[in-house]
Amino acid sequence: MGRAEPGSGLSVQVAWSPRPGVAEETSVRLEAGATLLDALRASGVLEPEAVVGALQGSVGIWGRLRPLDVVLQPGDRVELYRPLEIDPKEARRRRQRRQREAAAALKPSGNRPR
């Protein structure tokens, strides 16, 4: 598969985040019957090709994990997901702890004049 001639096939968006706080997106035209893997290859995201095996379980369409061989539909948004750096529950605990400590530091002491 790969890029198709203008006017034929289907158009999909490919989105990925190369690092935290950065999001990239590109549009690719593919032949009818193209797969999720075809879209990733056509977008240029897969450099080098050796990463293909590592992608299983970390790609999806519109926020839902999908296998690399799923056939795309016109207008699909293919997404390449980075691995989590920290468990979301642990990140929330750390944020709450920092907020509590900051609030305690701003709270006036109990020795106020009357």
C-alpha cells in the first residue's frame, strides 16, 4: 500500500507525540483497503522500520487500541501512543500531596494575636 493518486482511495489523519507536551499530526492519502500499519508507514513516523514489532498494542484509531492489520475507513484518525512514564494513579497522588503541602505552607500559624 502507501500513498495513492489524488482523488482515489481514502484520506486519514496520523497523530503522535514524540515527547511530552508536543503533538504532531499529518494527513495521508492511501489506497482503499489500506491498514493501520500502511498509514503509519506513509506518514513517515516509522523510521526505522525495526519499530514495527514494538508498536503492537500502542496504536489505535480514535482513542481505541487496534491491531496493525485493521483496515482503515475514510476520515479515521490513526494514533501512535507513547508508553506511560508514570502510572496515572501515582501521578494523581503526587499532585495531591504537593497541593496539600503548598496549602499547609500558606496557612497562617495558630499563634495569632487577639
